[in-house]
Amino acid sequence: MFTGLVEEVGTVRSLRREGDSVVLSVGADVVRDGLTLGDSVSVDGACLTVTALDPDGFQVGLAPETLRRTALEDVHEGSLVNLERAVRVGDRMGGHYVQGHVDATARIVDFRPEADSLVVSFDVPESIAPYIVEKGFVAVDGISLTVTERAGSRFSVALVAYTRDHVALADKEPGQRVNIEVDILAKYVESLLAARVQPQTVH
């Protein structure tokens, strides 16, 4: 479980293919502190397991399923990635509940300066658009953000100056993909309501 508050922007040091999987090596300082083998770490919003450690970073494995479902398929040596260690019991929850289970990828439409903020717009698959609501939470590349507007399959968020300087999103370009995780509460509500409206079978 994560909060969507990025602790550090790490750098992809290398990607090494091993069969159908990829070993991703990430350079990190803040997040590296306290990590142990087997720990969960969020890399651009995807919950991954630490498989190796060194003084300057860590390694994780990208399974075929991870590569299919996330934008991590697009990273390369030198790419910047958002990092967060799993939340500990008793920690402050400054963001929202983020599982690190990417629901889909979206494409960046544009960046629009607005006062001291940067408004970023995305196109998402229609299948997850209904879970994204104005003033609700969404995780974009692991960043807990508030939706400022949504119309159809397009939604926008605003990055304040502090956030913009402490995440990797502002370094991307229109057309690039990002990982999207919608609020788990919306999916629970949908599941519960669906169970109630299903027709009862008469025996």
C-alpha cells in the first residue's frame, strides 16, 4: 500500500532482459534507505518487489504482465521514475490509498501553464473513464493527484510548483504514456451496486 506521495525521483540505470522478463535497475538515495530484499516499492505507480540491492540503488523484475499493462515498457536507460516505499502503519496519509496496481495507461495530451500551476491533460481508455471524477483522486505514475476536470475520456490535473519540481511527470512530453490507477473505493462501490441490481433467480 502506498500514499501517492513521491519520495524521490530515481534514474533508470539499466534494463536487462532475462527470458520473457526484464530486470530493471534504478538509482536511488532516499528510497534506498531502509529497503530490504523482498520489500515492495512503487516505481512510476507500479508495485514491484526488490530483488537486489547495492549502495546506490536497487533492482526489480518486470514480469510480462507488468510490461503489458504499464508504461514501464517505455522506459530506457536514463529515464526518470517516481519512487515511493510502502507505507508503514502509523505513517501520515497525506495522499490517498494507492495499491500500486495499474489499471491502464493514458497518453499525455498537453501541458498548459496556469498561474503558478501546470495543468496536464490525459486521454484514458473509455473502460476506466467513469471511475475518474472531478475533485476525486487519481494516481498518475504513482502521484496522488486531484482531478480538476473530466469530459468523456479526457481528464486534467494541476501540478503546483512544489509537485512539479519533485516528480518526473513534468519532464515528459505530449504523446507519452503514463500509468493510471483509479480510486479503489470507486471500484468497490461499483462491485457492491452491481451485486444488488442483479436479478434474483427464482427456484
